[in-house]
Amino acid sequence: MSTTPAAPNTPTTPTTPTAPARDADRPASAEGPGPGPGAGRSRKGVRGSTLSFWIFTGPFLVGLVIFVYIPIGWSAWLSFFEARYTVTPDKFIGLDNYRLMLTNGDFTGSLVTFTVFAAIIVPVTWALSLGLALMVHRLRFMKAFFRSVFFLPTACSFVAASLIWKMSLFSGVRFGMMNTVLGWFGVENIAWLANPNPPWYWLVIVTVRLWLQAGFYMILFLAALQNIPPVLYEAAAIDGARPGWQTFRHITLPQLRATSTAVILLLLVAAYQAFDEFFNLLAKTTWGRPPLVELYYTALGEDQDYGAGSAGAVILTLLICMVTLLQGRFLGFGKGEDSR
């Protein structure tokens, strides 16, 4: 009989006692690790960013309140008082100042002057700035140079440009540049700014405004042209569209709708606010006054009627807001592509 040898005794590994279970009543906040050092730095960064924001924007906001909002409110308050030679009146007259301005032939005539000025300057500036943008956009070389050249006149002040136009380019004497050029063709000297019949002064005012502001709106159109996807023109070429007027009408112009609406709104508001060129070119003439010039002579003229001038300013502001809202609604400004 064979016997099976017994297995040798193997050493047993001592078992490690298990750790006791955590107390269920221990607060949960003590279980996880505490906030790291980065949390404090992030909170300090947020506070620093907020402080930097108010440091940079605070002076601007203070100036906006002091020099814009307070004068607007003060002007609206003055419009309900008889304020001659004083800005602290005490005689309340209600809507008499508004009635006076709306029945004033000079003020209503200035609104007609604005209408003529806006009817000329808005479409002409829109077309010229768009044409300049298209020309610069298509250039193959020296694009930055021509962009700077056309934009540079915007750095010139309206007063300086008006004086150059009045004393050099459109001077009424024969030594003026325009009269010199016309004299080569046998044309007599023209008093550009001294006679309202014929109204040659419109040519002077419109050209100086065009020279000053066309470059700015050219930049807006140029930025919009650069955002048009080239794939649209490629798809149109595949479909047989001819380059030129056909692609401009059906691709470029619809893509510029939002920019065109913004440009027209800005031009319209700027036309309402025309002052410098009229005041410096036409001096103290009684014709060709826009609303702001008429309000200037009402409030700061011989009578110094601040109440009537403030009422006229409120009327002009409401008129600008109404025309802007109507135009924005008509042109669809601020609407998405799907809602048009």
C-alpha cells in the first residue's frame, strides 16, 4: 500500500486588520479636500478685472452723465419755463414754448432746409462711399495706401475744412480755385456763398460734407465686403452669372443690407446735427439755416430765449427718434435674416 506524502506546511501571511468604518455622523465637508490655493487666486483675479473695468470706464460714465444726460434733462425742464437770460427760471408756462417754436417760420423753414440737405447728402454719400469701398476692395496692390488716403479726411475738423472751402476753393473772387478753373472756359465769377439765387451754396456745403465723411462710411462698407463668403460668388459663376452688375445686384447688395441700413441711419442723424459747415460757410445769413443753427441763434442770440431754444431742441430730438424708428422699421434694421 502506497501512502501519499503530506503537503509541507506553507507559511501563512498574517492578515492586516481592516480599517474601522468612518463614522456616519462625520460632516460631509470634512470628507473632501479643502479648497486649493488656485481658488483664492481666481477670486482675486475676478476682483482685479472688475476693478480694472471700473477704472477705465468710470471716468467716461461720469463724463457721460455730467455732460450729456444732465444737460438733456435740464433742457427738457427749461422748455416748460420762461427762461430769458437765465437758466434757473421760476415762471412755469407749460407748452407755450413748444407752440411758439412750431409756429415760428424760421424754425419750420430750417426743417425744410434740413429736408433738402438730407435728400441730397444721404443718397450721394451712400453711393460714393459704397463705390469707394468696391474700388478699394478690388485693388490688387496698394490697398492699404488708398484705404488710408480716402479715410484721412475724417481726421480734419469741420471748421477747418469749411474755412478752406470758403476762403480757397469756393471763394467768390476771381482768385478762388473754382472761379479760376471756370475762367479758363470763359465763365464769369460766381458768388458761391453770397447769393441764394441761384443756390450755389448747396454745392459748397454738400462737397465739403462729402469730402469729410465719405471715407468713414467707406470703411464700414469695406468691412462688410470682406465678410461676404467667396463661395457665393463661386456658386454664382457656376450657375452662369456674369461678373459685374449681375453679381453686384443679386449677391453683393443683398449681403450689404444691414450695413447699408446702418449707414443711412447714421447719415440721417448726422444731417439733422449739421452745424459747423453751415455756421462757418453761411455766417449770419438768414437763409440756408439748418435746425441747430436756428436753435443757436434762438438760445444765444439777442433775446437769449433758453426756454424756446430748449423746446426746439426737444422737438428736433423727437423728430430724429421718430424718423429713425420709422426708417429702421421700413428697412428691417435689427431683424434676423429669417424674419425679413
